[in-house]
Amino acid sequence: MPCSCLLLWPCALHLRGTPLGMPAAMGTSQMGMAGYAQYAGGQYPGYGTAYGYSDPYGRPYGSSMGEAVPSGCGYMQGVTPPPPPPPGAPPPPGAPQLYMQGPMTEEQRLADERDKARRRLEDETRLRNEELHRKADSERAVATVRNAILHLQNGQSDALDKLQKTLEKTSERELPKCESQAEALKRDMSKAIAEATKRREELRELKAMIRSGDEHIKATAELIRQNLARDKDKDQEEMHDQLENAGLEALGMSDTYKSFMEERSKSLEELKSGTKGPALVDLRLLVAKIRKLSGDLTQTATNAASVVREGKEKLARREAAVELSQRIQDTFALYDADDDGFLSKQEVIRYAEGEFTFTPPESCIERLWRNLVTPGKSGIAFDCFQQMKVTIGAARVIEKERRKAQSTT
């Protein structure tokens, strides 16, 4: 130890009448009473010189022991130490107060006891304050970790990743301060993270199903709108096929959603029991949305089927009308022998005989020409062909009734 360090703490022991018959000398706290006694007995020659121990008079201890002490070593470096004082002489002015000079008086003993009691009280107070601070830090750390766990348990689906990272960082920082509760907190944290991971996967699957169902309902509704707006037969047939397939797909999705809710009902209930706060509300809303989507998809399939059925019926009626119109045109062309676009009287009679097995009377023919033939035209045009057919049919009925009446008389 350097000499300058010893100069800052001059603690000495003044021995009177040592058992070794040595002159009075001073020891230091570094050596202690026993160490100095051994040194004074010659067991450690050179010790004072090597470490620069000095007595209150500035003399290296080695000089009093007969050692060769280099100049400048000791209490006052660079100054020649004074000669040793005579036996029993008081220490010079300014010398450090001695730790012990003979037996303690009663007053000194009481003062020493009071000093010990004071130091003991200060130590106890310091330890108590340190314990209180430690407990406060531990409680604060426990509360911080538990709060992070609670946030993860209550977190909504879109914030789970962020909340889990926050919990991991908080536990890494605060768990070492939690002392006896650290293990329990680790278990709670692991459980919360496992539940959050399971909840995240369940919510991701539920959201994907909801998104798929919503998109299919919107796409089917658009097909229904386009189907109702199309007029061309070819386009309608293609749209009917697309809409019919969309309706069947919607019905299949509805059945899938129902089966999913039946199969997952137990696991979803367990997930609900471990979820709290806003996260529980979020989970319940998603489950309710899945159940509602199942019904919406069924209704969408029903609407699509209804539109397809009505469209097909309408298309069938249109096709039937076209087919009927074509048959009528073919019939008119069949009896229009000269292919002039008009039916003459002879052609009308041949039509009645061929289609109704009836020869119309002259009065019927005159009525037809009077009502259906435009002046300047050679006969009945195709536009009046249906009215001609009805008139001839009515004339046949009248003729049957007349003959029936004659036969009864």
C-alpha cells in the first residue's frame, strides 16, 4: 500500500510498558495490535520499511526497530524524522488522537456504548429501509408483469402480436426483481401466451371464413343483378349457369359453416372461458357473425335458385312463343301457294279444310274479307292470319251447333 494512502487514515496505538521491554511506539489499523507486536518482536523484519508504517511522530516503525529506513519514507516524506521522545513523554501537539490510552473511564465507556448503540440503530434503520425498498421494487415488478399478462388476455385480435412482444420484454426486465413470485408469474405468462396463440389462430380462421362468406354473398348478389338485366337469350343461358353454380356453392358453404360451429363448439367455449374483456367481446362477435353468415348463405342460395328458376321459365316461355310464331309462319307459308305474302279466298278455304276439316260458308269468307283485307290488297296478310284462324274456328263451332239443332228436330 502506498505511503500516501496511510497518511489519510492515521490510526495509531500507543503502548506503554510493553512486555517486550521496548520503548513506547505507535501501531496502525493496517497491522493491528497483534501484527505490530509480532513485528516489534522481530518476526517481520523490514515490514515497516516496505509499507511505510509510521508512528505519530513521523518516524517509520522500522527505525525504532533498528531497521535501515531510507530517507523520505514515513509520515512526512522528504523530512528527516525527529529523534524519539523520552519514555512517558506526551505526544506532540497536532498528533492524531490515540485509539486507546490505558483503561477507559466510566464516561468513556458510556460514550463508547452510546456510539455503538447509535451505529447499531443506524445499521438496523438502513437495513430496514433497504428491505422496504426491495419489497416495494418487487411488488412493483410483480404488478407490472401481471398488468402485461392481463393486457394480453384482454387484447383484441389485431393487437395480440404487439401485446405478446410487450409482455416478453416486460418479463425479461422485471422478472428478476419478482423474487419468490417469479416462478408463478412465469407459469401465468406461459399460459397467457399459449391461450393468446390459440386465440390468434382461432380468430384468424374465423375471420377468413367470414371474409370468404361475405365475398361470396356479394359476388352472388352481383350475378343476380346482372342476370336480371340481361335480355339476350344466349347471355341469359350463360348467366343462369353461373348463378346456379354460385347458389350451389353458397349452399355448400352454409353447410360447412354449420358443421364447423358444431365441431368447434366445445373448443370455442373453452376459448371463451380463458378470454376476458374486449377480447371476449371480439370473439363473441366473430362467432355470432359465423352463425349469421350460415343463414345468409342459405338465403343467398335460395335467392339464386329462385332467380335461375324464374329466368329459365321466362326463357322457356320465350322459346315457346318463338317456336309457336315459327309454326304459324310455316303454316301460312304452306297455304300461300303463290308465295305472294297473302292468302286468297281459295287459299283460305284450303287452310280451313286442311287445319279444321271444315269448309267455311260464303258468309264467313265475306266477313273475313270485309274485316281483315286492306283495300287494294289481294288477300289476307300474315299479320291478320291469327284473327282469320279464330274467325274460321268460331264459324266451325256455329256450324256444328246448327247441324246439331237440325238433327234433333
